[in-house]
Amino acid sequence: MKEKFQYKDIFLVSVPIHAKFTGTIMKIILVRHGEAEDASLETTDQKRALTAKGIDDIHKIGAFVRNSHIKIKEIYHSPYQRTKHTAHILAEELNMSPESIFSAESLSAGSDCSNVLPKLNYCTNSDAIIVVAHNPDITIFAAKLLGDSHFTENLHFSPGTTIALNVAKEKFCKGQILWAISPDFLASSQPLSV
């Protein structure tokens, strides 16, 4: 059964992956960092900054999450500059304090994002967290949370893409996609200059 929800001119589809949840259900929102500068000889991969488009895209995603009425408890990001900046923009849009933002080495590019899960063991069923990471790591992590590695073939995390999941925290698998959105489908958060 599919349910349609309308957000302005965008239709979101909630697709139940596994109909029955048991235990504590929490929301995990996965965000790929915003568009970043190209790699160069002058800048290491860890220090690549967000582009102007990347910054605008993450403001749009932050506003979207704020309007979804999901109350975010914490944001985790990799120690790379582009994910840190993404996390701070999201926190700004969500009116969160800097104390609710955490850098996690386990979210570094090329790492297994599921290594961040032990940090979430204290979460309750009313908690929601955001994880900001890199691709393909975040795609693989989403597939693990959904309980099916075949999702890696169908999930596309372009820069700024965000997926919200309901996940049983006892095993962190067999989740349900609440919604998925790319910033390219959202109106700009900044007025256009003429």
C-alpha cells in the first residue's frame, strides 16, 4: 500500500518496506553533503568546501526537514569540511544549538557508516537524528538500514539528497522509507537577484 503526501508541488510516496515493526522505532535522516568544490592540487579531499549551489541546496533541505515537523535531537557528520558545513547549515535551519552537532570519524569517506550506530543506543522511539556523510557510503548505509543490499542499485544520493527512515533501533534494519527528496526539486531558499 502506498500513501501520497503533498508538499507544495512535490508528491512524496511512503513505501512500507516491512509492514510490522517491533521494539523501539526511531527516525534516522540520511543526508549526503551538499555539492562541493572539485578536487584540486591545492585542496585536500578533507578540506573541500561547499559551492554556492551546495550551500543553497542544504538550506533548502534544512527548510524541508523543519517543515516536516520531525524534531531532530542530534546531527552527526564526518570530520570532512563539506559534511561539517552541511551539518551546521542544517542545524541553523532547524534552530539547533551547536552542542547538538557531533563529528564522527566513523562517517569519514570510505568508512562503514553503520559504525555510528552504537552512539544511537540511548535514543528513544521519539528521537530523530541526522547523519551527514559521503557517497557511496551513505547509500550502502541506507540499504543496511532498510535490510536489503539490493537497494544500493536503486538509491541515488546526489549531493544534498535526503532520505528519512523509520528504523527499529534494536537491530537497525528492516526500516521504512518515510520520504526521499533531492534539493533540485525544492524552491530556492534565497531570492533570485536580478
